Amino acid sequence: MFQTRHTRVAGIGNTQGSQRAMNLLFAIRDIQYRTGRDLGATFLSGTVVVNALTELYVMFKYLRPQELRSQRISCFDAWAAIFTQKTADYELSVTGKVKRKERFRTYIKVPELATFLREITDYRTADMINLDVPDKNVRFLSSPPTIEQEEMIGRLVAFANSGNWEDLGLDIPEPENLKKAKMLVATNVARKMSLDMRLLGEKFGDSEDNKASICARTIYDYYVRSNANRGTQFVFSDLSTYKPGEWNIYSDIKDKLVRLGIPADEIRFIQSVHSEPARKRLFDDMNAGRVRVLFGSTSMLGTGVNAQERAVVIHHLDIPWVPAYMEQRNGRAVRKGNTVKFWGNNTVDVVIYGTEKTLDGYKFNLLNNKQMFINQINNGTIAVRRIDEGSMDEHNGMNFAEFVAILSGNTDLLEKAKLDNKIMQLEKEQGIFKKERIRAERKMNAVQDEMKKADGMVAHMKRDMEYVASYTEERRTLLLNLPQATAEETGRELHRIAKTYRSGAYGTIGTYAGMNLLVHSEYGFDGVFDRNTFLVEGISGLKYRCGVSGALPLGFAESAQYPQNTLDRLPSMIDEQRRKMEKMQKEIPSLQGIIARKWDKSDELARLKQECKELQQRIDESLKEAEQEQVPVSELKITDKAA
């Protein structure tokens, strides 16, 4: 659970939580308290963000409490103040007028939010890990509205303006609190209408052109085509599910399929299975091809189902509200273990049914946009600084202006949505362009600094090499505490120092050819002693490690010779620095090219923003006229030629 003052703002999700979630929080907090760090728990999920980015706050609350405190985020409202923003949208007020209302659906500082998430997530898709699953072929079967649906569209537009229940012409009782929930009622009626008119009452009849009939013919077509391999099909609908003794779209499509020639015992409903053993038998029958068509809802058929072995198609009669639910539905067939790889071109069809001039297209676009930015958040590729989730979900009615625009043909708001999407894409492209240029500038500065550093090191190394070559006196490893020791004794003492020295500072232990010999203790990230390294300090001030790691040779006599062996590596170290400089030099032209590039879509972005601003003004003026003249928005005539 979490507390917030935004109790009436959409887009927050469930603030109450559950006792199980609270118990988990206590357990994780106890582990984090013992370790003193944000560690101790691993979350595994196929859908880190299910529907809204506000879910991330709960994830951070579980896994990054110390980081939240360091950012002075002590509660949800503090998190929301940084990453979210309440925005105004067109909605119907409780008095029945079109007003601009604030809503919690816009996210700001999105790249920072994505970076914060990437600190604790390791995100992998099927494509990233080359998962052995079939390809997905999406088909959109869009059909014009039936005569009854066309008539209901006009009634819905009238009802959305007037709020009079009689305008809908339905033989069902008027809902309670109709005035306050007018748009919710209108949206619900529109959803049912787009699926099947019979959901609105017995006065409406069947049609050869409705979704049920089109779906039945499509299922039969796949049934016949995959008959040789006993191909199976999943059919999803959340709006009209199987209930004994009550009309529902599952039973209606089954009746049509039986009339087309499919045996009734090869068609099943998941709602008719009431025990786990019965579910397992049903899935075994699907995998064996004894059951060929299975109907279900997302909640009952979307997870925990391993019946994919012969699946050839997924049918979506309606679109779920939550992006993760669509993935769960498709995952019943686009799944490892599906045998279509051997006989079905390794492809599963996903058929999405839509009715024109209804909410189907809008709803799918909303779902698709949500899934797009959720994926971008998860994989860290998002570049825009702000995103808008959209206002319509399963708990709220659609806003008035957009509702009427879709059903009546007033397309100003739809055009604005398209402009907003284009602007978002261009801003994303611009953000990526700027990021690449900034990255190139930083890389250029780093390359130049590294080249300067490497050039300086070469000069120092050459100076040390010349000094060693010109040194004519006896070269011996002289330890400060054993000035007259033999090579064997010197090596033994060096090994003793290696075991006993403990200091992060460089310690001088002797000389060689007039140069200082040093020892230095190295420690791991956890503060535990790792090892001592031995070095030779040249007259240039550079310190050269003994060998590659700084460790002494095993033999005592060989250890006494470590200074000379170290200095013998100077020519190869100089060559290494020169190769490094040559490699960096080759990078400079490409980096200069990136820095010099100009983004060529600035004018287009400015033009689209101006068009969007003008369109916004026309929308505001249209709504003011509708309120003043009390005429339906669908009858407004916008005189601006640009409309």
C-alpha cells in the first residue's frame, strides 16, 4: 500500500495493496536492514510494468529504499512530483458540461526514470535471447458497422451530448447516477456495441456481418486449413464470456461453428472447467488435437496454460485494456513447444477483429502506444523526456470530445493525436541525435586527453630508458634494511615484505640503479586485503609494475632481479602506447563527422508544433461555442480552411 493526497486522480493504480505484499515488504526490509544495503531480493517477472508507470514506484519502494532516501523521496507524492505531472484533458463534468480536467497520466524526466529502473533490472525479450518460439503474424480484420450499429452510433452521439437515457433507445433500466457517470455509460455501451449489438438487449438480432459471424467463418477457415495436423485455436473475449442459460458471444460462435460442420465436442469454454485436474485434461486434449477451439477470457486463459503444441491462431474479439494482457493472450500460442515449426511455416497468426467507426481502433492504438513506451522504458531505448498514457481505461469513460470525434466524424481531436504522435517521434529522434553528438563530443575530449596522456607517458618512458642505458655503475637490488645482502637473501626479504606489508600508501623499500623500489598494498571492493605489488619508480616519476600484475616471481633469486626485468619491458611499453595513440587517431575523423552534423528536421518539428497549437485553439473555441449555444459538438462547423 501507499498513501497519497491524489485520491481522485486517475493513473495511480491500487493504493490499498494486499497483506501478502505487505508481508513481502517486511521480509525484504529485514534482509536490507541486516546487510545495510539495497540488496537481498531478486524479483522475476515477465511484465515489470503491466499498465502504468506509477507501478515503478512500488518496485523502487521494495528494492531501492536507500536510493529513494538519498534522492529525498519519502513517499509516493514525492516520487510523483519528480516523475509525473497532472495534465488537463477534455471530460464531462458532474454538471454535464465539457470541461478541462486534471488527470495523472503524463510522465516527465522519462530518461532519468528509465535509467533508475535499469539500475535494478536485467531485461530480456525473446528476440534478445533467440528464444525458440514461432513467428507472430498479426492480421487486422476490420469490418464496416451493421445497420443496427450505424443507427446506435447516431444515438450514442446524441446521448453523449444530452445525457437523456431515452436517446439510446434501449429496453434496459436506466443506470443509477447517470448524470455523474454519463461518459462511463456511453463508453460501456459503445464497447458492447462494437462487439455485438445483442449485448445491449434482446431487441437486437444477429447479422451475417457482425464480429461473431466473421469470427466463426474465420475459425472454420483455419480449422479446415490445419485439419491434417489437427491445428488448434484460442479465442479471447473479456466483454462477453460463457454463462450457462445466458446469451454470450462464446455460445453464439460455437453454434455457428457447429452449423458449419465442426463437431461440438471439439469446441470448449475454459469457464466450464472447474478443477485443476479437469483443466489439465482439457489442455492435454488441446495438445493432442482432440479439442480444436478453446474460448476464454484473459484472466482464466491468459496465464498458466500449456496447450500450445498445435496452436495455429489466436483470435482477439475484443482488445484488453492492459498491454501485458495482450502479450499473455498471444503467449498461449507464440510459445516454446509449438510444433508449427515443423508443419506450419513456424508462424502463428494473431487475428484482431475491429468494427469501423467504433472504439475498437482507438482502443488498440491506445494499447499499442502504452506497450511501445513500456517496452522502451524496460529496454532503456526511450529518448523523449515526456510521455502521455492516454485517458481511457477500464475504470473511466472516454473523454467527451474524443468520443464524439470517433463516432461522428469530427476529426480535430484525432488529428491532434496524430500530430502529438509525430511530434513525439521527432522529439525522440532529436533527443537521440543530440545524445549521439554529446557522446561524440565527450569521446573526442576523452580521446584527446588520452592521446596527450599517452604522448606524455612515451616521453617519460623514453627518458627513463635513456637513463637506464647510460647508467654505467653496478646494478644491484639494494634493500634499505639489507644493503649487503646476496641475491638469495634479497629475494627472501622481498617475499617477507610481500606477506607482511599492509599500507595503501607507496612504501620505499630500496633502490636499483639510482631509482627507488616501491611496495603498495591493494584492497578489494569489500575492503579486504588482496595483495602487495612491487614497482620501480623511474627518474621521470612514472611507476612501473613488476610484470603485469605487480607480483614477485616465485624464486628468491628471480625476485631480486625484478627491477631489471621490469625496466627491460620499457621498449614494449612504449610500442603499446604508440599503438594506442594510432588507434585513437583513427577514431577522430568519425567523431568529428558526428559533431559537425546538423539535425535537418528542426523546421518540420517547429511547423508541427505550430499546427498542433493552432488545432488546440480551434478545439477550445469549438467547445466554448458548444457550451454557449448548447448544440451537439457533432454539429459544429469549423470554418478555418486548415481544418
